[in-house]
Amino acid sequence: MSTILECKGLSHSYGQKKALDDISFTLESGRITGIFGPNGSGKTTLIKMLAGMIHDDKNAVTICGYPVGAGTRAVVSYSPDRVMYKADKQISDIMDSYEIMFDDFDKNAARQFLDEFGLDEKQHVGELSKGSAAKLQIILTMSRKASLYLLDEPFSGIDPVAAESIIRIMLKSIPDDSSLILTTHQISQVEQIIDEAMFIKDGRLILHEPVEDMRDKNGKSLTDAYLEEFR
């Protein structure tokens, strides 16, 4: 395994409010990591900073050896916590845009996923249910051959069946030597696929541990460990 991401002392504030406070961790290739914490704990801010959506003026994060910015856009595939496509956009047009923006976008893979999950590239975003729109966003994100995938709340507001479909897309798409980070409140949905868990509280990283170690050492499931920490 090789180190894909290194984070050293990452902090960020919104005015007087500190959203992230001295976050440090490394992420190796071939790992799926879940970031968990209450609302307002800093999960989305962290994902946005890793994705380059919020500027890291201290260069505290490197991905594949590059500080977050122009050098990482080609190796990071990011899905935000809400659907970002306009209602009047046709799926085929969005795929064309992805093909122009990202050299690693595999349109054939995206089409296969669309077929598998009952979506038509002639559909407009406004015609899709919330679950189908979420699937589309994950399909486009995971149809890139990236080194690091960042998914912020991919199951937000959708039913368990749609969430299960999204998990299948993730597992089927991710290359063996790539890594994936996701945030979610739906711990039970992802517990069986998570390799490492990170708990964030009040902007601070209070735990980063392999889930297998958590079970072996403490005899606790990820859900139990979360409830004990945040209840």
C-alpha cells in the first residue's frame, strides 16, 4: 500500500467559529474510510477542504504528493452533499461535460450503470426522484478512474433500497489501488464496507481506527462505538 492522502494540522474557521481544529491523519491506498460525527462537527468542511472547494492556505493536505489544488483535481473525484445539476439539464449533456472536464471519465461505464439502475441518458434532472438524482451523482463521480473518491452524505434523504444501490455502485467502481472517504449519519448502512472509522467532534479528530481493530480490541460494532462516544 502507498500513502494517498496526508493531512497535517488542518484547521479552518468561519469568522470566530472554528470548524476544524488541528486535524491530522494519513490514508493508504485501497481503503474505505467513514467520517462520522454529529451535525455541525466539521465533516462537510473537512470533505470540502480535501476536495479543494475550501482553500487550505497552509497546504496542510497533500494528495498523491500534491498540495490540494490544480495538482489534485485530476486524481480526486468529489460528490457534494446535495445534487449539483440544474433541473433542465439532460443526463447525456452532463456526461458530455464530465468527458470534457475529466480525462479519466469513462462514459461507457456510466452508461452501464444508468442501464443497471433504470435511468435513461435522455432524461432531464428535473424528472428524477430524489433517490434517482442521488444515484446519478454517484454514478458520475464513480465513473472516473480517480485515486481518491470523496462522497459527502451520499445517502441523505433517500430510502434504504436506493442506498443499497449506491453502495453497489461504489464497490463495483472503485479501483483496487484507490481509496474512498465518505461522510454519513447512516452508520448501519455502511458498517460492513468501512475499513477505517474517523470520529469528529467540535472540529477535532477524536478517533481514527481500523474498524476490525475496534471490534477485536473492544468487542464493539462501529454503531455501538459511535453511540457510546456521542450519546
